[in-house]
Amino acid sequence: MSILRGKNAIVTGASSGIGADFARVLAARGCNLILVARREDRLRALQQEISAGHGVQAHVLAMSLSEAGAPQVLYDRLRTMGVAVDVLINNAGFGLHGNFVDIPWEREHEMLQLDIVALVHLTKLFVRDMVARNFGYVLQVSSIGAYQPSPTYATYSAAKSFVLNFGEALSYELRHTQVKVSVVSPGVTASEFLQVAGQKPTFYQRMTMMPSRTVAEAGIEAMLKGKPSKVPGLMNALPVWLLRFTPRRMSAAMASAAMQYGAAE
């Protein structure tokens, strides 16, 4: 019997890609879902799919977590509903591709607000309750970009470095509790990420792209085992391991090349 059966899980950014597949994987394990994203129509479709396919409850909360105070609004709504959250999947986020000087600050600020501030605020709110009950799981979604400086994804990769270090540190802080915090760092995944980021896929990205369901399953499995971090896929994990032997400047040059070589026209 799954330890998650009958538990309640929030999945942010659940309207597509990895987020939607996190929801499907959790539902298959008997978890009730709180689906959070901006696009209500997609959330409703996923809600119907999950409820019909797995017989679990799925609530839809359509909202933008990049807005100031949104995490507190979400937390308060769930408390009003009487929903105790056992699992938090901090998946909401996006990246921006381009030279730093060319990216509009307003868009970059929105990205940083969602990828860092909202993630930390949600963790702060829900983990306190988990620790009080001495049970819970948190999965922070980072990126392999967290492991190296990434020109043309400078602020996105830096944000994901924050997520990686934050998640691993919190995992250690809570090691003597029954609250487990893990970080999953996917590589290129079949999702809307590149489209939103404004990048045409390169040869490297096309060759290493993983199905979002595979990434979601790897993340949930790592979370349940209490692993501090997980890089899904050998084609992602091996380069990340090799980076520890690579000079930082060379690492940045390699990332730059990977983001440019063989870009689709």
C-alpha cells in the first residue's frame, strides 16, 4: 500500500509538462491533489482525467504565484477548506533565454519572483505545519543548469542554483524529522519550457530531451526515498558529475556552446 494513499498533495505549475505528470504520478499512488496554475481550463481537464482514472479528489486553484502575496493566499484558502497538505511539489517556474542585457527587467523580475521567492514562501508556510505533525514530503524542482554558470540563461540558472542549495540545506536541517525534502534537477524535458523561454531547440537539446512523465516519476521516487537531490537520466547525471572536475570558466564556455550549437531554424 502506498504511503501516499489518502494524503493531500499540492502541485504548482500543474497545467502542463512535468507539473501535470507529477499530478498523474501522485494520483496513481492514491494521493489527493490540489492543482495550482494560471490556466484554469487545463487544470479542469487534468482534474477530470485524474478523478476518472484514479478515483482520487482533485481541487483546482487557478492563480498566478508570481504575484506578491500569492503563496499566503493559497495557504489561507487551503486552511479555510480544511485541507492539511502532506506533499508539496514546488514545480511552478519558467526560464528566459537571451543575452542578459536584452531581457526586459519586468519579465525577469516575474521569473525570479516565481522561481525563488514564491518557492521559498510556499516552503516556509507548509513545512512548518509538516514539522508540527512530523510528517511530510517536499520536492523542489531545480535544473541541471543549477550546476554550472549558463550564458544566455544567466539568471535562470542562478535561480535554480539557489533552489538546489536551498533544498539540500533544508533536507539536512530536517534530517531528524519525518519531513523529507528533495530536489530534482531535470535536463531538457519534453514540455513548454523552450517555447516560453524563447529558444529554438539546439542539437544538444534535441538529443538529450526526456519525456516529462519519466522525469516526474524519477522525482517522486527520489522524494519518497528521502534523497536530498536527483538528476534524472544518465545523459544528464554523467555531465553533472564530470563538472566537479571542470574549471568554472570552461564550464561556462561549455554551457554556452551547448545552448547555441545546431539551433533549429
